[in-house]
Amino acid sequence: MEFEFTCSKTGKIFRTSNFDIINNKGVLQDPSGQNFLDAEIVPADPCPYCGEKHIYHANEMSCPLKG
């Protein structure tokens, strides 16, 4: 599955299926009853635009299964 990431320095978008999920605390529920994944996603390779490793909160990611 490929995710779309945005470089926090350049604002450019890149895609990769090579990522790790870290600090995974599982699916939790917010005060309004909505479920969310409390985790972070890290592309395995450095950003192709700035060369840094970025960390993204799972709630920042768009669902790759949506059309």
C-alpha cells in the first residue's frame, strides 16, 4: 500500500509504500466517539526533496483506500 506524504520543508508531495509505523498505541476514541489510530508513520527512506527523515501522525494521513 502506497501512502502520500508532504515534505514539511518544501511542501512537495511524494509517495512510498516503504514506511514504518512507530509509537503505535492502537485505536483509541476521541471525546466525540470517533475512532483514530494513535501512532506515527515514518517513511523508511529520507525525503527525496530535503533529505531529512520526517515523522507524521497517523491522523495527518489520508486513507489510501479512498477513491
